Amino acid sequence: NYGAYDTSTGQYTAPQRGLYCMTVSANLGFTNQGSWVSIWAYINGASYQRAYLNQSIQNGGWVYQTIQMFVPCEKGDVIDLRGQTTGTGAQFWYDDDGKYTAFAIHMVT
């Protein structure tokens, strides 16, 4: 990642100007039925775009879904992704055993 991703903060600093594709493939657990997760892309601390991991969730169930977002960046822009639940006030968690959840950023142009 050319040192662009900071594992301590979860932020990515664009190494050059371009269009970046962010892919989140997540295995998510939920505590309540009728909830969903929105994933927000932030650029330099300001919300830019969101996508929904929208699925019929059973109580205590799991869902696996992939989303992609395309974000134009200038060199030095700081990107971070944030997730939140919407709906019935459920909580969610990522399956973090390294087998099912992944996050990738690729410069497209």
C-alpha cells in the first residue's frame, strides 16, 4: 500500500491524485432483526458517499455482502470508512478471523 494505509487509525492517505475504488467485503453479525448497516466514506473528515449493506437479518444472524465506492482524491486526501446501524437499534460486528472480511483500496485512474 506504499505506506498509505495506517493500521493504527484505519485511515488511508491518497499517495497521488486519482479515482480510488474502495471495496468492503464483510461478514457481519447483527443483534436485532430489521436492521441494516450503512458504510460511509469520509474524505478529510467530511462525509462523501454512503452505501448500505441492506439485507433481511434474523435475530443474531449473519450476512455476507460486498460494496464498492468510487472516490476522487487529491494527493494527501485522507479517506476513512465508517459503519453504523440503522433501523431497530441493533449492534453489529465484523467477523475478524481473517477469512471472510476484507477491505481494499485501488487507484483506478
